[in-house]
Amino acid sequence: MDHWDMADGVVELPDRRRVRGTGLRRPRGEVPVPDFAVYLRGRDPQVPDREYRWVRWRDFRLPDSTEEALAALREAHARAEAERVEIACGGGIGRTGTAMAVLAIMSGVAPDEAVAWVREHYHPRAVETRRQRRWIAEVAADARA
């Protein structure tokens, strides 16, 4: 295990890929910079020192484009097989938890168990709104494809 695997927020998905969930407002500390990140924010965070995809997704809402969100999460899932991947929003709970639940589905978790799975393995308050829970259920078939 390297320093990344021990970092706060790193979750091992059922298919053994590891993804770090966090909030951009949290201090990075000693955590290494990811090889690739997906940032779920209302505005592009313009992080200069890493490769990332920005998904317009305002706090307590759903992504402006489900298609763009799923494309970014598919890329993150694929890259997590061999790279350090990070998913982050502002606080690291609602939008990040919602995205982590979709990644769990991509990794084999049953859609109706995804929210409970991410709350157990990532954060107990992950996925903050009913709309976010419904969105996970709505995109589950596309996430598994």
C-alpha cells in the first residue's frame, strides 16, 4: 500500500478499484495529488496542478447534465484501475457521496443498496437529499452498462 491507499476518504470499491472522496474546502495535508479527479461544483474550480474533469453540479442539486456526469464517472472508474482518482465537491458529502454511490453501482453494488453501501464505506451522511437518492436509482441502468 502506498500513501494514497491510507489517505482519508479512500474507498475500495467491490471491484477492488480505489477512489478517494473529499471536499475541496478540506485541507489536502500530506495526501498526494491524484492522477485524475472529477470535481462536482457549480463553477470550474480551476485546479492548476492536476488533470481533472469538471461537472457543473450545484450544492444540494443534481448535475446540470446527467450525460456529462456519467461520462466523467465512467472515466474515473476506468482510470481507478491503475491511477489515483479523486472525486470532490465543496464539502465532500452530498454530491461526492452521490457520485461514489454511482461508482459503487459501476463496481457491482446493487442499485437499491448503493446509498447504504456508500454511507457504510465512505461517509455516514453521504447522499444528502431525496432528489440525489432518486437520481442514483434513475441512472443505475446506465451506470451498469
